[in-house]
Amino acid sequence: MRFSAVLLAALSTATFGYAQSMSGGDATFYSAGLGSCGFFNTDADFIVAVD
């Protein structure tokens, strides 16, 4: 449920019509744990970090 809400929020703020091609980026790995909302996340949860 939380993932659906985050996905909906991300898609609703996207600007369509201004597509830009990208071929690079940064990635990282971390162990899930206590999230900012006070819920414990596990490695089975879908977690996205936006910078």
C-alpha cells in the first residue's frame, strides 16, 4: 500500500512531453531498517531513495 501511494505521487508530479535521454547515473546499496515514518522495512520491501 505504501509503495502504491509513493508511486502515484511520483507519477502525478512527472512532466510529460519533456522526455530527455539519459545514459548514466549513480546507484548504491543499503540494508533496510527503521524508516523515517517509524516503520521497520525489510529487504523484501520496495524502497526508493530520491536525491
